[in-house]
Amino acid sequence: MVSLSQYGYIVPHDRSYALPTFTADSKQLHFGARYNYEDKETGSLWFGYNFSAGDKLALEVTPMIGGVFGNTAGIAPGYKASLTGSVVNSPPKANMCSTQGIMQEVFSIAGWK
């Protein structure tokens, strides 16, 4: 499965910017690329392995490692996970970027059905 998305941010009294993201999954392998996500004028590449279990209540987990380059540079461990079924639909993901001894965390959790 391949996914490409583009978000734009209009920032009053500052420079507006776009946030393109790309992901590709082939069976167990995951690849991702994004720009302006960890920092402005910064790109990142992500590689991971997809794990899944369950039918009625399905758990999918993808541990990832990424490289960040541009205004911010470093190595970034991360994951994405989802739990889906007739009652829940929870896709959390987290990425941490270690740069020059400073740990920056980007964390988002979206939606319960």
C-alpha cells in the first residue's frame, strides 16, 4: 500500500509551509518519508517492520528507525500502532529525535470510535 498526503499551514505574520508525507508498505516492510514534520526545512526517512495479530480485535505494531536531516539532524526511533475492532479504533504513533544531546518528542494519539 502506498500513501501520499500533503498538508499546508498558513501562519499569520510568519512563513507558511507545506508538510508532505509518503508511506509505502509491502507485507512486513514499512518505509516513510516526510518533510517539515520534525522541524521546518527538515526531512526524515523511516524504515520499519509491520507486526499484526488478531481478527475480531486486530493489533498492528510497526517499530521504526529514522534518520532526520536539515535544520534538525539525528537518529529517531519511533513506532506506529493500531487496535481496531467493532468498539475501538485507536491509531497512536510516536517519534523521538535525539539531536546533540537534546531529546525532542513528537507524540500524537488519534481517535476512539
